[in-house]
Amino acid sequence: MDCKALFVPVPKVRDREFPHRRLVTQILLKMRLTAIMLFAGFLHVSAKTYSQKITLQEKDAPLQKVFRDIEKQSGYQFFFADNDLRQTKTVTLSVKDFDLNEVLTLTFKDQPLTYSISEKTIMVKLKEKESEKKIDNGPPPIDVHGRITNEKGEPMEGVNVIIKGAKSGTTTDADGAFTLRNVDGNSTVIISFVGYEQQIIKVAGKTALVIKLNQAVQSLKDVTVSKGYYDVKQEYNTGSVVKVEGKDIQKQPVSDPILALEGRVAGLEITQTSGLPGTYSTVRIRGQNTITIGKPVTATDPLYIIDGVPFSSQTLTSPFIGGGIINRPAPVVGKVDGIGQGLSPFNSINPSDIESIEVLKDADATAIYGSRGANGVILITTKKGKSGKLKADINLNAGFSKATHFLDLLNTEQYISMRLEAFRNDGRLKSNLVPQYANYYPDLLIWDTTRYTDWQKVIIGNKASFANGNISLSGGNENTSFVAGLGYTSQGTTVPGDYKDRRVSLHLNLINTSANKRFLSQISVLYSNDNSNLPTETDLIQNILLPPDAPPIYDANGNLNWATYHGSPTWRNPLAYSNKNAIAITDLYIANLGLSYQLLQGLTLRANLGYTVNQMDQTILWPGSALAPPLNNNADFRQSFFSTSNNKSWIVEPQINYSKEAGKSHFDLLFGTTFQSVSSDSRALAARGFSSDILISNIQAASDVSVVGSTEALYHYNAFYGRAGYTLQDRYLINLAGRRDGSSRFGPGKQFGNFGAIGIGWIFSKDTWFSQNLPMVSFGKLRASYGIAGNDNIGDYQYLSTYSPISGSGSYQGSGGLRPTLLANSDFRWEEIKKIEAAVELGFLKDRINLSASLYRNRTDNQLIPASPLPNITGFGGVTANLPALIQNQGIEIALSATAIKSRSFTWKTTGNISFHRNKLLNFPGIENTGYRYSYFVGYPLGATQVYHYTGVDPQTGVYMFASKNGTGAPLSPDDLIIDKSLAGPLYSGGLENSLSYKGLQLEFFLQFVKQNGQDYVNLSPYPGTNSNQTTYVLNRWQHPGDLTNVQKFTRGTFTQPFYDFQLSDGTFTDASYVRLKYLSLSYNLSQNVVRKIHFSNFMIFLRGQNLLTFTKYKGLDPETQGLSMPPMRTITAGIQASL
Amino acid sequence: MRIASSLLLLVGLGSCKKFVQISPPSTVIVSASVFDNDGAAHSALTAIYTTMFNANESWLVSYQTGLLGDELVNLDASATPFYENNLLPTTTVNLWNDAYNYIYQANAIIEGLSTQSGVTPAIAEQLIGEAKFIRAYWHFYLVNAYGDIPIVTNTNYIPNAKLSRSSTAEVYQQIALDLSSAIQMLNLGYVNQTDTTITTDRIRPCKAAATALLARLYLYSQKYDSAELHASTTISDVRYSLAPNPGDAFLANSSEAIWQLATTQPNYLQTGDGNGYVLLAGPGPLNPQLSAWLLNSFDSADLRRSNWISSYSDGTNTWYFPYKYQVYDDGNNPNNRTEYVMMLRLAEQYLIRAEARVQQNNLIGAAGDLNMIRQRAGLHAIADSIAADKDLLLTAILHERQVELFCEWGHRWFDLIRTANINSVMGSPGNICQQKGGTWNPDGHQALFPIQQTEINTDPNLSQNPGY
């Protein structure tokens, strides 16, 4: 394992296009390892011993063959450029047990070559011409030894050390040391390492060099980004791609990698729907391109690709069984199923396995994804094997989470007086508050009205534990490198009960190169097991509004208290759920094989083969103990549900790449095809009639088992895609991408569509005029793109008219029923989006400051709606159809990164982004005749709503008033509705990260900000006066004629209509802007002396927090989730990160 | 090179159109093949009954109209809009959506079987007959609950999405057309799962069911001669007789059942009505109780009072509830009864004929029919003074309907509307609405359900009922 990799300074193709090639040449791999058994393979390689005596029998053998034979016997490796061997002669040789040196002398006799031996490498090069030799009058060759460290004095391994002009070099070992033999004393050494400033040093006769490398200022343009089928350096990129590094994801204590992207990427809007682990987040790139009513939420999701394999963002949670928080609503005939809730599939992905995430936004970047690129593309790349000494990285941290915010609710006294006042206002106190109806008013007539419980504390006030551990091993030799990572995450909830989401994950990546460096194979495997055990109630949080005088949760015997009155429970014990469980076990396997073979210079064949299996087993248990008497002892009510859902997909993507340098031009061509198949199925069983709670998870103990639902679906997808890139003079760029797609989601004749884009760029800073006149502008590029992408995210089989069995509903006359599945329309087509973008990218002061600004406009036409609303008189609520709505999204995104201060010991870096986004329904001919006429409005954003205009509380009557055409203050007709843009999305949003480091101490914090309006808590609360608690805000209610206030009088039912109208009015709109300290990380690197003493190569301790502070004027629980849903949690963890 | 050539081969595979043409999943059946197969067509029809039973349609209609009218009491917040006659276009009333979905399924069967030839003709005839009957049945409930409604007789959603409301008379005409057609097509007897063989289970509509519903339709549309004629057809049918004991009337295949819905889970015998009404403890928030107005309408000797009403008492308070259906989800099954949901029964036919006869001035015949019902209830014959007076006799019949048909398919509420008594009962002078805590508008608009706002939103030609 003590292999020394050698750096090859002249790769055959340009780095920015072929990072894999560069990797190949960098580490000089040979294909030897064929078994996937990684460790065994290594042992094999290192254990092999070589003889120093060579025996050869060659007749007219090409030189390469002789080299191979010598390599096999000696363990030495030849290193040469293919070009140099063109002029060589064949070799005829017969030797037995010769020394290596003797064999080499014989082999190189009469060849126009010379060789040198360094370590176990035999460097071969052309003999220098006589003319050149004459100039070479310098001092005799010397050996140069050196050691390279970073700014902190720590040794740096793998640093490239090359001699300028010569085609040879070396890399440093684990101690940072290197040796260059037979070096011209006048030569210049170039020392480079990714992320560090390059150093050029004149040897000037010195034989020992000690060099300290400084971390390079992170320059946007040097980052290589992936555009899926090809990679490009940001400098030459004509499209809009943002890369988030894995390290920025891993420093946040979240278990879902998507959550770590929140606020980090301009134009990427992520909204958490709940603070419970594993729940779904809404992800949108540059707004909502499509009408969503009637569509699955996934219709607006970007396309996700993990290591080249598409990954479905659709939850696996069964739609057939009530899964509580992970619930996914049951399909309704004629409506689109699976409205996107359920466990997020990203909950199965360990953020620690991620190398980087790229967000592809404009047409130039997304059109190559054709029919699936409309909503943008998110590429997730997992960590790749790194050659070098075996290295272990360990990261352990643990902490806890708490709810971020609580409401200010009424106490018992205030609550009871609210209730009584409500009855008085309604004039029905006497008729109602009589024992006959006691059960209807238990809070007043049955319960102890002096009790007080803070239900927020009970329901969401708990501490949730958080623990995370990752260990990874990496290393490799010349041929093969690997990384293997193991991770564990456990996250609790803030609700009472033993609920947890736990994940174990394993990641493996193996890279192997053939001896001639032409064949590269890469295997990557991701496995995870997620065990989610969450409450079965969907809206637990509603219970925080329980009357404060509600009875104790447990009775004297420690059982759930039902506070029965005449045998009937007077309340629904909020902790009843704690006896129920919704368990979902998800197994995710992603296996991927990448092959690439260089056929000719510049021509490479590649294939990407992937197979993904994602499966979920759900168990939902409703024991009798969760029920109120008398049902709690009835076998029929002990129920359990079991479901299995599978999603299996394979992909085959062969591809040809061609690249050519011709004078000042550079061409890149790519052509490929995709075959993809996704099959999914889901089955659910319901069981009931258990004689005891302890039998409830054994389906055999049930007296009655029925199939609740069974579905299966197949999706086939086929495409041709291509890309042509052209660069002139390293500064004029043009990029063309196109794709022809076929999808089985469309009916016959409608299956294929064409998509494409053009991107152009001009790196104006490379023009001499700029470099002379504006030297402070170190980099400048203008780019623009235009193209068409599509969206087929509508679900399978929507074009087919079918009947399905009624699920789990018994039979009639002994046979099950068949019911029409949906209204079918085979005549629908792709939804198309036209994207246009113009951007400028600038670097100042040697790229210490980078600034980029994009201006974009996306227009989507031909809206494809799976359940375009229809009146129920048609028998169904909707039908799949194309609608002529034209939607526009436009905006500006600005990203800035700067190194404000950089000295030897103190660095301050800051990066930030801000997006201004506007959405508008430009046109919708015939909207009046569709079900959308009260949902969407031409000329307004899609998020605009129709509401009444609130004018205040009538000082005389004490009820809410609204602008109404009839002047009464009570809205009567739809004519009184106005269109309001308050809920149309943020006015602007973004994030700002600061990173400060002083010696070993590092402080990083990230502020996320959103400027928006939202609906306050009132919108989701019951009317003040009913048997539900309220915020203290309602104390300000109207009481007497003449009172001027914004809260109407309490009511028990009589004045509910104005309240409901109020909820439908602009009176509930409020400023929901916020600035959130999304995370803060404080870490300290132990000094090298200490670290070495404890036998580590690196050791860091850290303290991290997520959602630590939120600054907002919002009235309610949380401005992000809004309304009555579980607010995001504040998480604080502490831990260590160490390398061995 | 082997690697290279295999990679080249992969690239060269090219696009195949066949690859993206997939066959439908095995979990569904393509519509066209449903109506090519006797068994599948049968399943498509009986799915409607399964769904009607599972959706508790019988209980929902009686519960919601019972709260609206004077039969039930329930103060739970979710029931308040019904109880206080304060329905809003946003209040959830399942009837509209459910009924039009059943009508869609019926239309699909009529269309599918009229154009395909794969189904045995005799089976197709019975299935189309039943589908027409179902279409008529649900149009009848829609028109009585909502007033003028769109008539839907096909599955084409494009024109149907823009339908406007037809007048009640037009709806009645369509119902009469469907029922007359159904009478022609349906079997005389009750069919079993083969759709042609006759069985004793009265759970599929037969000729008599269509005739009985048509009698009711004619009564509602005041075509009294036709109402009498059709009611007589059923009354004279030897298969039907009033159950001697009222307590047995709602048993499966009772002698007065003209059409019932069977339970759909073989192991469970409870009906939606039983689950919804029977109290085993003091009422919880969702349990309705019988109102004093209804309880007080019974004569103390009435066997229906003792058989069809039960109560739960905690010693201090007593709560009364409908007990026509006695089997309850919680294992309450007195005498191991087997109950089906009663859809049409003979007692109503007597009352239809009685009313039709009064309207045609056949007071003697009317009193005879009325007394059949009273006699079974253990009551004496109607007083001669009443029997001799048309108005008094009509009132007596209306009262008899109230106590015979209470909490059953909305009869009481629809009777109040069709006899134009609703304003005087709910509003002044009866003031039921006020006593329930609501306000009755003299314009009587609360007699009809509001059309759901989502429907108004999605169908540009659909208007709201006045007053909402």
C-alpha cells in the first residue's frame, strides 16, 4: 500500500472536460483488481513479492509488450508517453535470470529512448537532440529532497511536484516528503495541490526544500461542475449551475441532505413542511412552472440524479393505510393520488456520503435532460475513492432538538371566561348549559374548571435526541482506489412517546484503471436502512389547542384517562396516539457501474449502468389501549395494517465522447442514448379482530384480514441525447444540447418529444484591452442561453381508461366490485418550458471577490394536468388534460463570495446569495370555463388568492366587516372577492455565510432570510368561543358597543359566518418575513503536536447548531411552516472529527 | 477491444418505439374488456351497491335530513350547520358527489353494454335495467335535496362539465323514463350472482323495485292515478306483506322488503344505520338522539314506539335513539339478527296509495290503506270523523308517514317540502328551527341544500340555489 503515485503533466485531453481521465493519469492506475472484494484485493496486491531477476524470451516484440513482461516480473512500472513509442523498433531478446539493469540496457539498445529509475518506476523518454544538448551547459544533475506543509505546518500528502519543462514529477508521501533525482540544478519546480496556491520555486542548486503551501482563495471559475453527462470548469460553463460542496452539507446537523441546501443556492426554494424527522420538503428551482392544483406535488420537483441514476422523489409511503405523520392520503377516484406527503425518500440518504450537489437551472444545463428537465435538475455525487495510504475519518456527534417557538395561549381562567362570554353573546346560556347536554360542554360542565395544563409543553415541549456517527476508510494503490463509509443517524421527536427515526448507511466506491490507462471502471454502491417509528396522528399539534382545563392525561393507575361521563369519554385523550405506532422500514440500494474506454485519442466510449431498489415495509398498529372505553376492549377495534411498497429501476446509458484540439479551437462532442425502466408496486393489508393487544403485530392472530389496496406501475423511458461544445481562443464559447425523448406515460402517437438548448459565452477578461485597462477585474464572462425542456411528471397510465377493484371493501353476492379508475383522455401531450437566461460572472482582485448575476425568464405552456378540476356531476373530480395556460417565472439571482481578510493566522470568508423571483400567469384562454377560474387569475402570480377585503370589526355589533358591494359589511357574492398576492411567494430570499478562522479555531454561521407575507395563526384556528384554546391576542375582542378592535366578539356558533369570512379575507395576511440563524458551527483543530501524540493525523472538536435563532414579526408558530404545523426544530450537537 | 465493441453496441441500440409502449398493469382492467365479459360487467354493476353500502348512504341521508328537520338532536359543532339549518355552500354534504358518481358508473354500464356484444344478452338486459334504476334512484334523491339539478345520462365529461340545471319537472320526466325502461328490462324476480337465476335474497332491484320507486315518483309529482296504479301493483304482489311484528321489518329479506342492500363484509352484520344510531352509553359528540318532537308524535300504544325506538339511561338522564336497525359495530346483536339496509319497503307503498287515493277522493280506500299500517302498529283504526274528511285524512296520512318512516331515507324532510308544510313547521308557527337555535328564513330557502361551492366554481353554467 506504499505506492507512490506519479503526476503526469500533460494529459491527453483537457481536464475540464474529462475529470475521469485526469484522475486516471494522475494516479497511474493499472487494471489488476477484478474482484469487487475490495480489501481482499488490496491484500493481494501488497502481499505479492517480486523477483529481481528477469527472464525474457522475446521475438520481434513491440516495446510495450516487453515493458509489460518486465513489469510482471519485477514489480517495477514503466512510465511513458504513447507518442514517444511510435518510432521504436521491435525487440528480440533472450535472457535468463538477468538483473533488471542488464535487461533494461539490452532493451533500450538502439532505441531512440532513454530511461531513468525512480523508486519502482522506470521513466522512459525520448533521447534529447544534439542541438538541445549543446545549450544544456548547466551544473551536473543533483537530487532534490523536500517537505511540503500547509499553513499550519501539517504535512501534506499527495502534492504534485513537477519540474518545469520536463515531463516528469512526483507526489509527496504521508509525511509531505518528496525526492527528485537527477535534477538540473537550474530548473524550476512547480508545486501544486487542489485548493492551494501554486508555488514555483527555482532549485538554484539547493538539494533540500521546505515549502509551505497557502490555501488558495476559492475562485468560482476554477470549480469543476458536473452537468450530468459531462463536466466543465465553471470558467468555461455557458449554463447556470451551482455547486454545493459536501463539507458544507455535512456541517449541518440534519439527517436529510435536502434540508442542508436551504438558503444556500440562489433560486432554489426549499420549504420544510414539518419539524418531524423524515418529513417532506417542498423543493422548487426558480419557482412554480406549472399549475399544481390537480397534480402530484412531485410535478414541481426537480429531476434528481444520484451518481448518474435518476432517483424518484415520490414517497414510497403507502397511499392505502393511514400512516399518521408519514401519512399519504388515499387515492380518490378521479383525483391524483399520493399528494406528495409521506416519508421523504431523501431521508434514506446519508449527507456524509455526499461529495457534492449540483443544482442545474437554465436551459443550457437542463435541456440535455429533455422531458424531465423542466423543473431543473439536482445532481447528487457521492464520494469517490482516493488513492494513497489507508486513511480513516471519524465523525461523531450528539445533541438534542427542541421546538423553536411556542404560542402565547390563554390560561384556564381566561379560557373559561371566554367560553361563558361566547354563550352570553349568543344568548343561549340557559338553554344549553344543562346537565342533559353536559357531554357537549365537558370543559364547562364536567371537567375541573380550575385545572390548568400547558398543552404546548405536553405535546411539543419535549427534547428530541440527535446522534450521528460516520466512519470512512479510503485509500488505494496505482490501479485501484476506494472509499467505504458507514454512517448512523438517530433523531427523535419533540412529541411524547418513544419515537425515532434511525438510519444506518453504507457507501462504497471503487475506481479501477487499466494498465494502458484507457479503460476506467467505477463501481459505486449505496445502501441504507431507515427505521422510522413515528406517531400515527397526522396533526398532533392541533392538540396544543385543547382547553386548558382538560383532564389529566393519565388516571391514578397510570392508564390513559378518558374522563368518562356516564360511560362515554368526554375527550379524545391527546396521548392516545402514544399507544399507536407507525413504523416504516426503508431499504435503499443504489448500485452503479461506470465504464469508459478510450478508443482513439480524443474518442472515448462510455456506459453508465445503474440499478436502484427502494422498498418500504410499513406497519401501523392500533391497539385497543389507544381507544376510549367501551371500544378499548373490543376485538374488532384492534387493528393493524401492513404494507410493502417497492420501486425498482434500471438504467443503461451508453455514450460516445469526442474531443479535439485544432489550432485555437477546441471541440467536444457527446452522443448517447438512455433506456430506463421503473417498476413500482404496493400492497396493503388490513387486519382486525385481535383478541388481545399483544397479538396485534401478528397478522395470523387476526380474525379478519383484507387487502386494502394493490397497485403496480411500469414506466419506460427512452432517449437520444447529444451535446456539442466549441471553444475558440479559450474565450468564445458555444454549447449546444439536445434530446429526443420517449415516455410510456403518454398515449400512442404522443410518446416522443424533442428538446434542446443553446448556450454562448464570452470570457471578456481574456481580451487584452481588459487586462490592460481594468487589471482589477481578474475574471469576466458574459453568458446567455435559450432552450426548451419538458415535464412528464404526471404519473403512469393516465391515458388509459381502466376499471380497478374496489379496495378492501368486501363483496356483493360473493364477488368483489370493479369501479372506473379515472376519466381517461389519451390525447394529452408534453408540457413544455422555454427558458432564457443572461448572466455575468466577475472576479476582482485576483478572484478574491467573485460576483455573478443571472437574469432569467422561464415560460411554460401547454399545461399538463392529471386531474384538471371538473365538477363532480361528471362523476369524477378531474381529468388529465392539457390546458393552454402560459406561466412565466422571471427573476434575478446574485451570488457573491469574498475573502475579506486573509492573513497568516486569520481568515474571514463570506459568501451570500439573494434571489428576486416573480411568477405570473400570463394567459389562460377560456379559464372561465374551467375549474380553475376561482383558483388562478390571469395577470397574477399562481399563488394569488381570492379573498374578501377586511375592513374591521363593526363597533356596534362586534362582528367582522368586509368590503361588500351591497354595503352591509357582510360579503354575499363572489363579486365581493378581491385578488391578493400576499401568498404568492417570497419577494426575495437568500442566505449569507460567514466563515472565520483563527489558527485552529473556526467559526462558521449561516443566516437565511426570506421576505414574504403569509397567513397568520388565526387562519387555522377554530373561532374564539368554541371549545378550543386561543392565543392571548383574542383578549382584545369586542365586548361593548363602541369598542374599536380587530377581534370580533366571542361566539359559540351564532356569529361564525363572519369569522369564516375573516379566515377567507386579507385580514389574516401578515408579514411572515424572517431571518434565521440556520446554523452555527464552532470548531477547533487540535495542534499537530497533540494530534500526533494521540496517533491521529487530524483531530477536531466542534459544537454545531441548526435553526438556532429566528427573527420575525410573524404571529404564529413559525413563519416557514406557518399555520398549525410542527415548527422546525432547533438542534444543538457537539462532536469530534478525526482522521487516522 | 471487446470492451470497446460492446460499448459501441450499446450506443448503437438506438431508440425503439416499442420500448415506451407498455401494457397496462395487472391490477386494473382496460375499460373496453370490462364489457366484453359477463363476470366483469357484473362486478362493475355490483360495485355500485358495495359502495352505497360502505358509504352508509342510507344513514347519511337520514342523519342529515333528520337534523335539518324535527327528528334528531345533536349539538356537536360539526353537526351544527345541519341542526341549526345553517348550511353553507362550503358545508360538506356527501350526497351530491356520491350520487353523481353512482350515476356515472350507471351511465358507463349502460353505454358499455349497449355498444358491446361480448356480454350474454339476458345478462346485459338485467344489468342495463339495474343501471337505469340506479340512475333514476339517485336523480330522485338529488332533485329532492337540491331542487333543480343537472341531468346526466352519459359519461362524456366535456359536455357534462358545462351542464346547467334542469327543472324538477324535467328531472322527474327523466326518472320516469328510466324507471319505465327498467321495468321492461329487469327480471320479475330477484337475481343472484349469475344475473339471471332467481334467488330469495332481495338485494338486487327487480321489476317490483322499479315499480315501487315509480309509484313514489308519481306521488311526488302529483300524478295520483299513476301513483295508485303502481303502488297497487306492488301491494297486490303476493311476495310482499307487512311484517306482522314491526321489530322484524328490517331483517334481511323481510316480507315487506322490496329492495335491500346486503352487508358487504360477510363476517359483519351491522348496517351504517345501526352503527350511527344505537347508543350503548351516554351520547358522545357524534351520537344523535331522537328529538322530543318525534317522540311526542307517537301514540303510547304504538308498537313502533316500543320496537323501533330504544333508549340509554344513566339513571338521571335518558337518551332515545332510532332502533329500526339493532345490530351495532360493537358486537351488539340482539337475537343474532341479520339485517340488510332497507331501500324500499311495502309499508311506504300503502301510504303512497292512501295519499294518492285521498287526492282522487277515494277516502274509503285511503282509510283502508292507512289502517293496514296502523293495525300492524297495534293501533286502532282511524276515527270515522277523520276518515270522512279529506284534509284531516291527508294530515293523518302525513302523520302516519312521520312515525312509520322516521329516520329512514329522508322521508320526513322530503314530505315536509313536497306537501309545502316546511315553512309552517320549521318557521312560524311550528318554530322548530328557532327551538333548535337557528333562524328560519320565511323564503324557505333552507328547505334545499346549497349547491357545493366547488361545483359552482368548476361548472360555469351551474347556479346556486336562491338564498345561499
